[in-house]
Amino acid sequence: MKKTYNIEVDCANCANLMEDATKKTEGVASATVNFMTQKMIVEFEEGQDPKKVMKNVLKACKKVESDCEIEL
């Protein structure tokens, strides 16, 4: 399952770091963060609860940029 989220990210480099952090999160099959559109596309592994996984994604992204917001 793929879902698109609105994300606040301050620079392209941070977007790349958040994309890498998201890809490493358990339950995520793939992820793309687009700085220009302020969107995050996440594909979840089979059988994963997107809400639960996204809480962990948000934690990982806050390690990159502490004021990061993802519209869940």
C-alpha cells in the first residue's frame, strides 16, 4: 500500500536525509521525500499498519530536523 503525506521540510538536503531515515524504518518498503512539493510518498510492507509505522517514521525524521511535521 502506498500513501502520500504532506511534510514540512526546510531544505533539499534534509529531505534526502529524511528519505533515508524513512527507508530504514521497520514496515517501510520504499519512500520518497520531495522538497519542492513538500510531499512524502511511503510504500508500506505487506500487513503493516500505516498509522503505527508513520509514528516511527515521524520519530526518525525528527532526529534529522527536530521541527519536522508530517500530516498524518
